Amino acid sequence: MIRETWCIISENSFDETDHFNDALRIARTLVLEGQTGEPICIEHRGRVIRQMVLLPGGNIAEQEIE
């Protein structure tokens, strides 16, 4: 059986989980802990499916990538 894994990637870290909702939670936490403009990506099956970045003022910009 193939394991469904989502990878969370930044300049300084790599993490993985078996659940998409956990990947979103981890990525959002990393964005808030990171620096403004540093992208955090969620990858699934070798493709980046979502990217997040911290904006000035503390908001998170999140983009789905198809």
C-alpha cells in the first residue's frame, strides 16, 4: 500500500505527516514563526500543492497551486 504523505518545506526545515489537515497546521505554525516573505510549501506526491508566506503586519498569504 502506498503511504499518503504531505511534506512541509521551508528554507530551514522539513517535516512530513500522513494527514493534510496536520500539514496545514504545521505549515501555518512555521509561517508565523518565520520571517516576513519566507515561503513555506506543502508538497504531495512530488508536487507543491500549497504555498504560504507571512506578510508585513502578521497576516498569512496562502495560495493553492494546481
